[in-house]
Amino acid sequence: MSVTVLVGSQWGDEGKGKIVDILSEKYDIVTRYQGGANAGHTVAIGDKQYILHLIPSGILRDKVICVIGNGVVIDPTALLDEIALLKKNNIKVDGRLFISHNAHLIMPYHKLLDSISEQGNNKIGTTGRGIGPCYIDKFARKGIKIVDLLNKKVLEEKIRENLKEKNKLLEKIYDSKGLDVEEIIEQYLAFDKAIDKYIKDVPAFLNEAISKGKSILLEGAQGALLDVDHGTYPFVTSSSPTAGGACTGTGIPPTKINNVIGIVKAYTTRVGNGPFPTELLNDEGENLRKIGAEYGATTGRPRRCGWFDAPLVKYSAMVNGIDSVAITKLDVLSGFDEIKICTGYKLNGKLLKSYPTDVDRLSAVIPVYESLPGWKSDISGCLSYDDLPEKTKNYLNFITEKSGINISIISVGPKRQQTFYVSSVR
Ligand code: GDP
Ligand code: IMO
Ligand code: MG
């Protein structure tokens, strides 16, 4: 497959980083298409663990070229910190990382406005990285782009113009202290020197690569249910993690996408607020968190945990056009006597036919569960589908049947070798 989109199929943190790292062995280019440093993609190599926020997870394979598309919002400080960390670990970045000239910049006022809006009554539980306010400015056509770093005069003008409005907002509406415009200008003028060498005309670069037969893996951040259009609005992020976002966020046309892979955790987690029908607010939820080490890779917040939700995954497969999935963290379910799977939602006593993304209905649904016996043995050393216990195979067959998905990859631990390809499930 030459152009593949990889999407988170639930509420993020499905193990995208790990699977991108596995797949990128076979790709020439890995490209991020949306989100920003709100993402935390973990890759474990030997005893080392890398958490990538902005740079595609393909950077850990030295033959892979990495690209940040126009759909991503870039905090230059976070970007430069990440580059420095990689370089410290002897990972070559220069000549391998390219950033779209059209990507928008996260400014200090975006982060401040993000944290202020989270102090009100309707908290989303954001990561505090300035994501929402930056996308607001992008769509209000007030944003500052990476390309603006190249023109000092334009950059200074844009910062002054924005600060005039933002300081009024901060002081008069939010009763907060305004920001020092000269300080921000000085800080952002200096980024040009460090970032210039990475800037590229990404749509031209990627489309030329496709025409030369190069393969591209498009790495989604967050997950389908956090999509601003298709997720559980307003408890979503401000970008388009679903597969369609891969086109608008890079300049690769839909006709060039060959394949969509969904990453699906063997159970469900969510960070931040919003409805979560299969959430377990008991010892079982606590056990999933403990065994699965379910703490945010970006903020360290404990993740909310619950059983596998087949209606959610079925919906996600529909809006993403998922061809096959990688099931991750299957090992975390080892040890449970009984494993529940949500197979449907009831509302006012009636089984729902389609997924209710509106929070009122989603908060009111009663999940319908079926139970399967647990396998009660360690599967983290399994090297193939055939190695898995019968009860694990039954679980996989059951969730694929109920969600209407095909499994192509199974992950039984955070490490590279704890992964195998399958063709025997559905
Ligand atoms: P992402 O945001 O989708 O890339 O996922 P995160 O990196 O935020 O969270 C996934 C976590 O699970 C990371 O700590 C991974 O190292 C870990 N992980 C990935 N796959 C597996 C797996 O199959 N089993 C276990 N136990 N951990 C895994
Ligand atoms: P990865 O790529 C899980 C959640 C936040 C919050 C909502 C909005 O690692 O899977 P934002 O800061 O984006 O405005 O927050 O989205 N969120 C994530 N949850 N994984 C992520 O990224 C997330 N990025 C944002 O917790 O509920
Ligand atoms: Mg994550």
C-alpha cells in the first residue's frame, strides 16, 4: 500500500505511536496531519521509551522522512525541545524532518486563553497546550503561520495586531493580566533561525513523492470520538483526527489514499471530560488503569477506563472507512475472570440503531453487555495468533464480529517484538 492513513479509533491513546513505529519500517515517509503537542505518542525501543508530541513517530527509524502537515498547530518551543531531546539521543533530525509552511503557530496567548477557559463552568478537560484557541484564530483568519517566521516585518505586524485584541480580551473580559508584546515579538523573531531549515512546501513534496512511487503513512493524533465534527462535541479536540482530516491536513488528495488502518485498544479509555458509556467507576476500572498503566503521556492525568465498546468502534469504522485494525493492549485483559463487551446501547428501553454522538443522548444510554470468560494467562510473550489461548481468540472473534472490523495486527505489550500480523481473524 503506498498511502495509508492510521487513525485512533476511540478517544485517543490507543497505541498509535507504537503501531506507527512498527509500520514505518515499511514506509518511506511518515506525516502528522492534525492536532499538536496535545498528542503523546509512546514508542518503546529496548529499555528506552520516547514520547513524541509533534514529530511523527517514524523519526525513530533512520531511513524514514518525517513531515508535519499544514493541519498541525505548532508550538515552536515544544517543537525545539522535542528536536533537542531526539538529538541528545543521537537521532538524526536535520534533513529528515520537514514542516509545512502553512502550519499555524501556537502563541503564548493561545496557551493562556486555553487555561483561562478551563477555569469556567464548562470544562472540557483540555491538555492546556493552546490547541483550541489556535484553531479558533486559524478559522477566524487571524492566525500566524510557520511561513510568517520567514518575514520579520510581517511577523511583527501580525503579532502586534493579534496582541491588541488578545490583551483587550484578557484584561477586559477575563480580568487577567495582558501579555508583553515586545517580549513575544523578540521570542518569535528568534525562532526563524532554528526552524527555517525544516520549512517546506509540503503538498508539493508529498504529491511528488507519491508520483515517484514512495509510500506514505499518515499518522493521526487523538481519536475519532475526539473529532470536532464526528466526536462527542463539545468534549472533543478542535481538529479532524478522522481519516478525512489526513487530506485537508496535508494536501494529499482523497484519490491518492489507498488504505485506512484503525488503532483500537482492547478496552476503552478516555482522558478529560465527556460521556463514556462503558466507564468502570469501580475496582475493575482501577485494575485496568493499574495493569494498563493508563496515565496520560502528555499531562500525566489518570485515564478513565472501561470495557470494550462495540457500537463506538463500529461508528468509528464507518466515519473513518477503516479497512483493518491493529488491536492493542490485549495483554492488559489477562487476569480478568470475566470480560464484558458492550454490544449495543439502549435509550428509553429501545436499542439504538446508530451511534448517538450528541452528549445528551450519549450520557443517557444504558450499555448492553455480554460476558466472555477471561483467559487468565500471560499472553505478552505470544509471537503469533496461533500462540494465543482459545479464550483470547474467542474474545477477538467476538469483538470483531460485533464491531464489523477486520484485524490485521495484534499488540500484546509496549515493545516492538510484542506485535504480530494476522490474517486469521474474520
Ligand atoms: P497513542 O497516543 O495512541 O500513541 O498512545 P499512548 O502512547 O498515549 O498510550 C499508549 C500506551 O500503551 C503507551 O504507554 C504504550 O507504550 C503502551 N502500549 C502500546 N501498546 C501496548 C500493548 O499492546 N500492551 C501494553 N501493555 N502497552 C502498550
Ligand atoms: P493522542 O494523540 C487522549 C483530549 C483532552 C480533552 C480534549 C480536548 O496521544 O491520542 P485539547 O487539549 O485537544 O483541546 O483537549 O481532547 N485529548 C486527548 N486525549 N489522547 C490525546 O492525544 C489527546 N489529545 C487531546 O484530554 O479531553
Ligand atoms: Mg497518547
